[in-house]
Amino acid sequence: MSDPESRVGPRGLRRRAALTLVFAGVLATGAATGALPRGDQREPRVHTRSVAATADHDAVAEAAADAVADGKSGTEAAEEVVSRSGDRWGAVYDQREYQEFEQALDGTYTGVGLAARRSSDGRVAVARVQPGSPAARADIRPGDLLSTVDGRRVDRMPVSDVVALLRGDRTGAKAGSTVRLGVRRGEATRTETLRRARLAVESVTVRPVAAERSGPSGAVLIEVGSFTKGSGAAVREAVREAPPGAGVLLDLRGNPGGLVTEAVTAASAFLDGGLVATYDVHGEQRALYARSGGDTERPVVVLVDGGTMSAAELVTGALQDRGRAVTVGSRTFGKGSVQMPSRLAGGSVAELTVGHYRTPAGHGVDGKGITPDLVVTSRARERAETVLGGLGGGS
């Protein structure tokens, strides 16, 4: 499963949002997703928020074909139809954008290796830096502020726009192209010229909770930044290698989603088969099931927030509804409509809304999100560790 978020209102905004979700979770480069198992060419994807209407596929395809026949842009013509349709999260991608999108889901992306976020005072800050990346080699660190990108001030610019500049989306920048960053640390500001590279996504990190808190603990922290290719297996392996009886703190905060097949695999690490989610495509009901053989004994706490989206919400809902984990944090984003991609004349791809998914208990996520068992607004990580300790998973 996968899901982008994109183009709403003015031309370009929707696609930028869509691309931003997948790539934002992929270290400051674009859009988030969460799609269904890959099968035919019209594979559904899980998208964002409630949708009041959906674009007519035939009308979109016809507009693209007519435009191409007239020597015009099929992508732009299709975008116009989607924009007028009321399909809030329908999206149209040109060939390059869709290729980048697919590569991101496969676990690679073109960028400099940093993730951006909005700081408490409204500026754009570095959230994390990928080891060995161009950003890391330039000694850019989490907490640094980005003041300019290629000479443009970004202090108050939407993070999605900053991400697009870092990636060079508007210019079609490729690996090897350069980007100049104005970086502020404390009172000092400097300019760094970085060369974009093709990077692998490190979507899953594992470490003992005891390494960050005083006192003995057998608990293991598993952070999943996005559900890209291989992340589900990485979660299963981390659970298998955890010490016997050790609890697991599964951190899905800021996870924008990804491939639903990977999300199902991750959920399977804690379940012995059974339902993970249901979804509909043009009214036809379908279901996603966990694999058998997961660990159903060790204590589990899932940490979520408003940045937990799509496929990450699917995992959260499955573990919560089936009583397999205690969820802690703030209400999740609420991203649960299903999109179906199809090729258009000229090579562009349209993703139009065809349905929604629900948790095992039948709760709709789209536009609502998931309310955790324990709602906390501050020190969520510490509270989650305390809850895990109370479940017998280390303290």
C-alpha cells in the first residue's frame, strides 16, 4: 500500500503536498505515502483526509489525451480536471516526479541527507541528519537552522517548499547537482555548498531504552521513520533479536506512512495472524491480514503524534484495536483514503480517490485520526517508557 498527498487549490500545490509527504519522511525531500499491495497496474494507495468527491477517471484521461494531441501538456490538463472535481487528494504526476516517488518507496531518494521541521519559534530547523550523507560531511547537525536555500530566504517558508528546494524538484535536479544552504548555529551563520546524492533511506533504528535512561532496562526502542521497502522486515528482525521478555517501545511519531505491505509486515511482528485493516475499492470490500508467527507475549507501547500518518496509522490501529499494545501520545493525522494510480497519455500518472480503509474494529481513520489510550502533550517519550515499565517491559 502507499499513499501520497498532493495538489489542492492552485495548480502545483496539491502535487507538492503529495510529493512532500513521501519525501518529507524520507529525509527532507518531498511527499508521504501508504499504499496497498502491488499487483495490477491500477494498484490502490492510501491517501490523506476525508474526500467529498472524486475525479472521474475517464474525464481525466480524455483531457490528458486531447492536450497531448494538441501538442500541450497532458499533465497540466489532467491536473485542471482533478482540481475542479473536488477530489481533494487526487494527484497527477509527470514521469520524473512519479519515478522519484516510486524510488523513494523503494528506499532511495536524491537529496542531501537531512530532514527539516518547523521550530518552536516558526523557523525551519534540521530535525536529523543521515550519517555519511552530504549534509553530515558538511557538519550540519540536528538543531541547526536553515536560513537560505540557493539564496532564497526560507525562515517563514512552508517546510514542504523548503523540501522542494533542497531536492531541486522545480529544476529537475539530479544526483551530482549542487545546492547552497545558509546554516545558522547559535549566533554564527555560514554558507555550505552541498552536492546532492542518491541516498538509501534508513527508516528503522533500534537501540536499548537503557542507553538513554538511568537504571537497568531490558526495553528496546524501535523508531520507524517511514514504511519504505524493507522496513517491515527490519521491525520483525528487531523484535526477534530483542532480549527474552524485553518490552518494545515502537516510535511512530512523525512517520508519514509508506508501503502498506511493509506496514502489514511490521504489524505482523506483534501478531499471530488475523486482521490488520479493511479497505474498499469502488465499494468492493477487501482485507489485509497479518502473517502468523509474530511475538504475542512481550509488552508493547506505540508512541504516536499528529505526524503519524497513513500506513503508520494502519499499524497503530491494528495493535490498538486488537489489544496488542498501549498507545501513547497525541491524536494521529487522519490519513485514510485510497487512491488508484493509472497511466495517462504523455506518460503522466493520475491517482484518484476510490475508497477508504478502516481499523480491525471498523473505525474510519480518514479525517479523524486515532486517539491514543494515553493522551499526553509533553514528555511523551518519558511517559511511554513509564507505561512500558508498568507492563513489565523494563523501567
